[in-house]
Amino acid sequence: MTDRDGAGNPVALPHVSARSLGPVRLPGWVRAVIIACCLIEALLLGAALLGYPALRFGAFALGAFWSPVLAEGVGIYPGQPVLMFATHGFLHAGLLHLAMNMISLAALAPQLARLIGAGRMALVYAAAQVAGAALFGVMQPQAGPMIGASGAVFGVAGALVVTTAATLRRRNRPTGPLLRAVLLILGLNLALTVLMPSIAWEAHLGGALAGSLLGLLFLRRAG
């Protein structure tokens, strides 16, 4: 595409793709995860309102992450020591817990998907959820139940920070604002951990480390 300068000479305009101008959209699998988490929490809340609060306790017993189950290798049903690495990420402790994780995921996911693609981001999410639960199980061998998607969300955040920092450096842009944002997030997480001891910070740490490492791996392959 060309335009004219003040002297009437043609001037080339930079190419801008339709993708970069288009709206930021959530990948399909992210929408599916958010919908599933919301439906499960709605079911548990509805059951409690109808006089069946035991349904939440049953869901936690079957789907939450239990460190003793991991250590002993035996659960309530066959395969629980493995399946709980996946199922715990779909359970939450209420609307506030659900909202914090799903809003964070919805805010971070489109940006990371643009940098590494929706498929690779799905791998980051899954690996971070598993790594977060594993680190929690190792550091808290007698704890449980541990629930929530925060480990996976921290993995997405870790991968986003790594890939964004690399992109800024490649374009010779300052990384100071990104560093300040990361420090703010870490500070808030530390404050929440002190104020709310029930937060599984081990899962956050494990997820963030896994996401950051995968982000670095994808950068090396792209380079």
C-alpha cells in the first residue's frame, strides 16, 4: 500500500495484518475450560441452596488434589492418584475463588496465544497445572484438599512474562515496565499468602516455573 507525501511522491506504508488489528479473542479450549469451571461451581452452589451441601464435599473428596493419595498411590477409586492432577483444576472454593482464576485466565490467555499459539499455550496450561500440584504434593505431603486453576494460570503468566520480555529485547524496547508488573504480581501474591494461609502458594510456584521453562523452550525453538 502506498500514499503520497507533501511533494506528491509515493511513500510506502507499513503492512499491518488483519490479525493484528482484529479483536483479542479467547482460544476455543480456554472458553471450554472457563465454561466447565463455571458450570461445576454453579452446580455445587445450586446443590447447597437446595439443601445438599454434601455434594461439594463429595466433589472435593473425588476430584481435589490430596497429597496423601499421591504419597500412598491409592485413592478412593482406581486412577485417582493420576486423575486428580487434572480434576482439581476444575474445582473452586466459591465464586470469589472462581472469579479470580477465570478473570485472570481470560486476561492473560489471548496475549500468550498471539505470541506462541493456542496449541502451545494449551501445553503450558496443562503442564503448569500438573507441575503446580506435584510441587504442592512434595512440599505439603500431608495436606489436602487442594483445588483451583491458579497453578495453571500462574503457568500462563510465567510463559507470558518470558516471551514478552524476549520480544521487547528483540525490538530494543525497555523491559522496565514489565519487570515492575511482575514484581507487583509477586508482591500481591505474597500478601495474599500471608493474609490467607489456605492459599496453596506451592502450586503457584510450581505452575509459574513450569510455564516459564516452557516459554523459554518455545523461544529457543523459534529462534
